[in-house]
Amino acid sequence: MLSCRVNKVMAAALMLLFTALYLSASSKKVWSTNVAKLGYEGDRKRTIVRWRGHYVVIGSSRFIRDDKDRKCVLAFDPNQPLLVFDVVARKQAPREVLGDYAQEWEPPRAHKNFYPCQDKDRYRPLAEIISPELSYGSDYDKRQFVVYSNGKEKYRISPDEFGCWDICVVSNRTGSRFAILEKGQSWGTKIATALQPWLDDYPTDKKVIRVFAAQSGKKLFELAWAEPQPCPAPSFDDSERVAFSDDGEMLAVLGDHGELRVFRILDDR
């Protein structure tokens, strides 16, 4: 029987390969920093990343009541650490620069939550919406992601082998772009799993982000990496660590090891 250590070694080797592939597209990378070195310790349940203007913010989630619109809104927990980064200046900024924006970090319109707020520990989409015109769903028999325009099928996308991680789909506020967040196995983990057919579960150590133009379905960007995980496989990742800027031109990704990467997504790929 192969040990967890062997699995980790294989996954680490694959991570180097994924990193090399990623560097080949580094012209799209704008900036990166390691938030773990700054002392931030997020978790797999409450960590969220949001944009506000040219700032990227990392913190812990908290659900608050919006009595005016009678809904439950996801906001940053003021009692937990909060990191703010100025993407233009490429440096950390004091949290005071957010001003009154601190409680306005609501994800795109697809993610509305209604009462009650108490005991809510995950952000569940009420409607699978990309924009006022576009919605999405799944064809489970064909394992395809389907986009609809005003209720009529517009196009289909084939997802990865193991489905989604995080909240599966992230879009920018205008709905012009969206990303599908997928999880799977690196080749090292696939080999290790094949040599252990008696395993009851199939740990995943690969994550993929694919960005699409919402109207055409054209793929604009893809980022894949392998992240070794402890054995047995950890619980499902409920954090929200991928976020678009409002116009969809920038994408912030916080990896499991604490590296924040910001990319500029171009149309001319």
C-alpha cells in the first residue's frame, strides 16, 4: 500500500510541472504576494476575497441582515483579520482606505440569501444567474455546463472530471464574464489512486479556473495548479477565494497555501 507520503511526493512533483506551465502564460499575471507570510490564517469555511475599486480585500465571512431589502448579505467579519491590497500600487494598504465600503462587498447578483441569517454558514446561490439575460444550469447526463439566454439554451461547456470547488461559478458584477472553478486529480494522484483500488474515497489535489466571455462562451483564460493535501482528503472547500474586478478585466485568486495572485484577463487569447 502506498503511503500518504508517496502521494504527497507525487503531488509535489506535479505541482512543479503545473507551475512551469503557468509561468508560460505569465504575461497575464499582474501581481502576487504571500498573505501567509503576513500572518493571515484563513480557513476552508469562511475565507472570502472581494474587489472594491482597485483594492483586493481578504477576510472572514459573516452574514448580516439587510432589513430594507429583507435579505441576508455576506460581509466581512470586523472581529477577524482583514487584509487590503492596492493592486495599482502593488502593496498592502491600511483597512481604513475602504471607508464605508466595508459592508458593501456583496458577490454578484446570482448570490442572494434571504432570512433567516442565524446559523447560516455557507453562501448558497438562490438563483443560477450570470446577468439579467443569462442563467446557467447542468446537464448531469452529459456532464455539461449549460448557459441559457432568456430561458433558451445558448451554449454548452464540458466541465472537468470531478466537478466544482468553492461556489462553482463566479461572475463579475456586470455579468460580462464568468469563471468555472473545477477540481480533479493530478497525474501523480491518479496513478497513486489506481494502485490503491480498495480506497473508498478519491482525494483531489488539482484545481482549475477557466474564464469565459458570457455572451459568446469563448474561453479567455485558464489557470491550473496542483496543491498537495493531507491524507485523508480534507472536507469540501466552502471558502470564496476567487473574485473578479467589477469590469471583469482582473481576477484575484487566493491559493490554499496563502499566495494571492492577480491576473489581467485579455480578450485576444
